[in-house]
Amino acid sequence: MNGGFNDWEKRGGIGGLGNVGETRGPGGFGNVGNPSVSRLTAEDRAALVRTAATYRSIFLIFALLFLAGLAAAPSLAERIALAINRGAERAKLEAAREFLAENPSAVGTARIPYVAKLAAPSVVGVKTNRFERTFFGGVDCAEGQGSGVIVDADGFIVTNFHVICENGRLVDGVELVLSDGRIVSNGITLIGFDEALDVAVLKIEEPNLTPIAWGDSDALQVGDMALALGNPYGLAQTVTQGIISAKERFVVDENGVATQEFLQTDAAINPGNSGGALVDERGELVGINTAIYGDRYQGIGFALPSARVREVYEEIARNYRATYGR
């Protein structure tokens, strides 16, 4: 019949459920045991729709948050790992500074590990690639290795010009590997170079950089301790020990004119060390490792004196900053 549902014995009123032996008024519900179902009003249906929509929205929000968490997890884990590495590196750096300050007379094996810890955060690995067209129209990628030295907390890095320029052509890509594990492949700017001196200056936009202290290469004596730090054969953060073997080694051109001055050292320098740091017993930069005698290590390596490099770097950086600030 219109307006109600039959139960076992009675018919409930409009919108209600009958009970055994009992009739409910409009909108009422019978007791447990009545199998009848009510007819919902428009208001009830609207309320249910709103409730369902609310639950769907909440579910979608949590689902999106969950997916965002999954997507961010690798990046977050990487940032945490880098922060831990930076913290450990900073602790080593501070311990080295404290030891060297408190033990100025320490020499030899007692001193070298602390000098290395002091200079290492400033040395970066340099990876390069250059694309070449093949005869059949394909593309070959030639990879190179080198090193660089952070000389300013604003991101200025000194390296050799030949690290980023091969056979008169700049490489197509550069990637820097920092001592704390960061890999920088974007935002690297070549701000200037001196091809004759074989010096180039790069700039990156990265926080928490540790610049090296400039040393005085002119004050070095033959026989002074020297450490070479760099990226030989792609082996990051390699340290080798030696001495200053000679000063004022000059390269002479075909006309007999001295065009370049080098420090000579027996600290092991190999391919990939180019652009890395030569430091003294205080961990200060006294040279940029540049060349070896022959095609492999023979105990004769050459570094650009820091006094010459610093002059070129400061001129390049000064002009860059003046242009950048306009």
C-alpha cells in the first residue's frame, strides 16, 4: 500500500518501521527484530550524500599525503644523509683546527692527518663530458676527470683551464662532486679563465661550502712538506704526501721565452689531479696541481704557485662581481 511497508503483523506509519504488536508514528523506528526498511526523506538523503562526500575528501587527502610522502622519501633520506656527512666533516675540520692550533710544533705523521682533514672539504672532483659527431651521424661522449678547489664561501672554485677545455674547445657538460657527497650538475658558471696561465674559475650556487685558506707560495722552501689533494682517475678525496722539490721551474716556448712558472713536487700527481690543491704544513693552498713529467707518475709533478693563481682569480672574481652587481 502507499506510504508504508508490511511487517510480520502490522503496517508501520509513514516513514516508520512497524514492530511486533506495535505501530510507530511518522519518522519512528521499531525495535530490533523488525526486518522492514524505512523510506528516507530528501533531507536524510542529502545528509548522507554530504557525509559520503566528506569521507571521500578525507580519504583522498590522506591518499595524496601518503603518495607525497613516498615521493619525498628518497629526497628526504638523501638530505638527511648529506646533513650527517656535513656534520661529520665539520667535526673533523674543527678537530683538525684545534689540534694544529694546540700543537704547532707537531711534525710528520703526527701532523699530516690533521692537515689533510683541514684541506679536504675544500677540494672537489670535476667530471666532464664532450659530445662528438661520428662519421655515420651518431654521437660519441668522451668523459674526463679533474679536480677543483673552493676558494670562496660564495661558491668560487679554481681549477685548471685544460680540465674544462680540450683541444681548444670547451666541454659540453661539467659535474662537481663535493667532499660531503653532494653532486652539482646544474647552476655551474664559468666566470673567467686565463688560458696562458692554465687557470679557470667556476661558480656554483650551493650553501655550506668550506673555502680553503690561501698560502704564500713565494715563502716556500725546497724541502718543505706538501700534500696533493684531488681526484686522480676518479678516486675522490685522494691525498698524497711529498715535499717541494724545486721552485721556479719555467716552461719555455719555441722562441726561448719563459711563459710559465711551476713548483715542482714529488707528491704523487696523476691524471685527474689537475686543478686540485697542493697544500703546505698548515693546510693552506700553495699551488694548483697541473702537470706531470711524462704520461704517468715518476716522482716529478708540477703545480702553479698560489701567488700567481691568486692574482688571476681575484681579477676574474672582481670583474665578475662588478658585472653581476649592475
